[in-house]
Amino acid sequence: MALVWAVLDRASRGWRGFTITATGTGLLQDLRRQLLDPPIQIRRHTTEINQPAATAA
């Protein structure tokens, strides 16, 4: 992902006549945050799995 970002960043230096509004910049920053900082998954509580199984009588 970093390589793709670097290529686009370098290519964009040669673009002319293209302006980004404040809204567009905000959207790009949000997208970058989502791609680089994905949400952390919460681990499930596993006490039921770790308890010994009941034996049938």
C-alpha cells in the first residue's frame, strides 16, 4: 500500500490544473486513515471454551 501511495504521490507532482478542495483533502485523509489504521478486532471472551466438559452419568 505504501508503494502505491508513493507512486501516486510522485505522479501527482506533474499534474497541472487540478485543484483539490478542502472537502476533497478531508476525504483523502479519511481514506488514508482507514487504509493505514484499520480497526482492531476485539477478542471474544473464551471462558466457556476453557472450562472442562461435563461428563455424562
